[in-house]
Amino acid sequence: IHRIRMWPFVVALLSIHVSWILVVMPQVATAFLGRAHCETGIIRCHQRPSSSDFVRHFHLHQAPDIMDHAYLYDKDECDDHCDIIIVGGGLVGMATAVALRSRGIASVRIYEKAQALRPVGAAIGLYPNGLAALQYISPSILASHILPNAIPSRFFERRDLNDTLLQVTNVDKTNNNNNSSSLERRTIISPIFYVWYRLQQHLADALPPEVVRLGHSLESFEVLPNNRNINNNSHNHLVRVCVTSSMAGTSSSSRKYATCRVLIGADGIQSTVRTKLFGSKRPLYYHGKVMYRAVVPITTNHTSNSSSHDYLDYYPPAGTQVSYQSDEPGKSFSIRETIPGLLTLTAASLAPDPINYTNYTSHTNHITDRPTSTTITTEKEEVKTKKDRLKQLFQGYPERVQRIIHDLDPEAIHETHVRDMNVEEEWSRGPVVLIGDAAHAMTPHMGQGANQGLEDVCELVHRLVPELQTNQNNQNNNNNNIDTISNALYLFWNKRIERVKEVHARSRQNSLQSNTFDKTSASIPFQRRNYSASFQDRLYNWKPPTALKDKAE
């Protein structure tokens, strides 16, 4: 009787073993045999080996260990297929997508690692070349948002720590003294300022929701060989991309795969695309200064339309930028109402590099990664200390400065140590290209970083769109496709590189010069650079390419 009672348990145990063999083992085998290694720069997707190969892999890799770097993936399956993938959702990345879509290239994706587009940063100075680029990229954004809302800065005031007026520059009067009657010449002296994050939001709003993928970080990419493509050439794609997708407020993430015809790296000075394309991180050069930028909402008690220069008021009058400077070289605190209801501040101070390298002038200062700290700091703690550092740096400055810093949202403060990198000598390889700061990050002391990036967008779109449209009708010739795309990308940066190098070099000179200015040596804004007339003409009279017949707006 005892043995009979045990039989159900024996049968149940055997059933579990059989189920494991028939169900679980094939799934484990699939996990190992269909894996793809995402390694530096490329994805290597292996063919499924035989069962004997699986046994060998199992013993070599010891099951759970390989899951740290092996991903389940079938080489004939991707989550997304599109013409263009843009890594980076800043101004340049967003502008590229807008310009491409307005010219008939609708299949575009932007992968941006940030979980949300937040109101951070400060003002962006749009010079005539940048305005011309925006006119090419999106005439409607320029006409509907920027020009009607930007508050021209007509007065520039410099004050000391006692709030005593040291100098006031009347832009119109200065222009008249320069015997310059053209509007363009006046704009050269005083750029149109706008709020950086608002421009980013305008560009994002011009795109369908499915284009911008927030919370997506690039892990790797593979340029496909000419004789191998996805889904039997049905997409005629040249690049396969691996990204990590994460959800805001959670620690969970997943890997996704996509293919495209062109991969554009618009991911800034610390570009992942650049590192993986060229195989190493580029040195970054420090220029001895820390900068703080922020956007401050103006409360209803501000009489911004008043013409009075009563500086007992909390905010400066609309159209006036106020800069506070002391006897300390390179240190300043500047505020202005940039668009109705929003004040932007830019504060700067000389500071040692936190990575403990020497200044740019020695040409030995470079970084790759921040050193590991022995103290673990949470994100919220770092946000608090950022505001504390700003407050400490400018203690002793006038009451207006103290009140503005006190009212700042800590999360709205953007803190950066001023660094740049040498202009890349090569911006593309095959169907992968760099634009903006990813190719030529420069210092902010010429106000040309974003403007040059917007110029990049115009030239890239001009070169790329005709080739994409032509190759849409040539699905079966992959060799011709990759050659024409590669040539278009080469022509893009070959046209841009010498101009960018000239601007980049002058921006470095301006940074060294600005580090010496104090309350007595700083001269009239926008005149102290002593640009030659020929350089000014080359810089500010740039116009976008016109050979391409646009379908834009």
C-alpha cells in the first residue's frame, strides 16, 4: 500500500523532468546560440551553430556569466527600420530631423538618452549666420516663435560689487558711430538672444511623436558589409544600431535594434558615436573656467515694459543686459530678460580643473572619464551642491544677485567647466557622420558653437537629401548605395572643415582673453574682439546652400 501511495509523486517528478528537457532546454539553447555580442563600435551577430557547438559554448562560457555581455537577437529581426538615425536630441539633432522631414525624408528617428526635455540651460546668441541657418531649417519656427518673442538687447551695462554703473553701451548709438547703417551690421554687434530649451522644444514640437525616442542610449553600431543586409535588401539599409531603452523613474532597461541608411552622431562633446567610430576617446582641453547658466521665471511684480533704469527693481528692464564684475579676472555675473517672462543668467569664474589637469595653454590638459570618487553622491545631493557652489562663488555680490541665486530651482542650473576639443580631421566613415559638437566642440566665448552646428545641418541636408531620394529607387544595388552616401557625407564635411577650424581657433583666443577681464579692463561688448572686416564678413555673412530645390514650408 505504501508503494502504491508513492506512485503519484514519482509520476509528478518524472513529468517535471520531462517538461524541463522539452521546454526549458530549447529556450536556453536559443539564448546561447542566437546571441549577438555588442562590442566596442560594432555588433557581431553569429549564425546559429550546431548542437555540438552549443555544448562547447555552454562549457566555455558557463551559462549566467555570458549574459552580462550577450544579448538575445535574431539578425533578421530589428525593432525599427528607417532612413536616418540621429543620436542626440539637442538643438543640432532636432534641427537635422526637422530639416530632413521638411524635404521629404520622413523616416527619421532621434535617440536621446535624457528621459525628458527639461527647462535647463540659458540663452543662446543667434548671430546672422545662425539666423540664416534657421531660416533654411524651419522658416516657420523663426517667423512664428523666435523673431516675435526675442527681446533685443539694446543696452549693455557693467556694474561693480557696489552696484555702481561703470559703463553702459547703447547698441544703436555705437552702430551710428561705426558709420554702419545696415541692419545686418547692427545684428553683428548684438546677436538675437533666445532661450536654449525653448528653441529645442519648438524643434521637437515640429516633429511627430514617434520620431523622438527619449531614454534611449547608443550602445553600439555595425556598418553592414556590402554583401549582407537586413531582410533580403528590402530596406537597403547600411547600418545596424543597438540602443538601451530605459523608463523614467525605474531601474529597468531593455536593448533594442534598428537599421538605417545613415547614422548621424549629434551627441555632443562626449560623443559615443565618435568614440565608437574612431575607436578611442578624443582629448578634451580645459580653459580654466567654470560657468553656470540658468533660466529664471519672472514674477508678475516685474515691470519689464518700464523705461526706467531703477536698479532697486528686482530684474533689469527688458532690452538691458546687466553684468557684474569685480577686481577678480575672469569672473562675472550677467542677467537679461531674454523672452517675455524668462530671465537668463550666465555666471563665470576661473577655477581649477576638477580632473586635476593643467590649463589649455600648456596643451597637455586632457580628460577621458571622471575619476572614481570614494564618496558616493546621489543625483539630488549633486543638484544641491551645484547651487551651493554658485552661491559661494558670488557671495559679496549685490543684493539682486543674491536674490536671484536664492530663488533658483537647483535642477535648472547648468554647470560646466569650459572645455573644447580639436576639430576632427575626418567627420565621417562610410554611412556614419558627425555634426556639431561631436565633430568640433568649441568654447562659448565667441557664441558660435550652436551657430556652427546649425550651419552643419544645412550643408549636411543639402548634400544628403538628393542621394537619399535617388537611392530610394535603386534598392538592389547596395554597393552603389553605400558609395554615393559615403561620398555625400565626405562632400559635406570637406565643405565645412576649413571654416569651422577658423572659427574654432578664434573662439579659443577669445577664451584666453576673457579670462583676463575684470571690471576695469573689460571694454565695450562685441567690440573688444577686434575682428578684422574680412573675418566678420566671412563669419556673419554666411548663407545656406541654395542648389537644392527645397520642399520646406
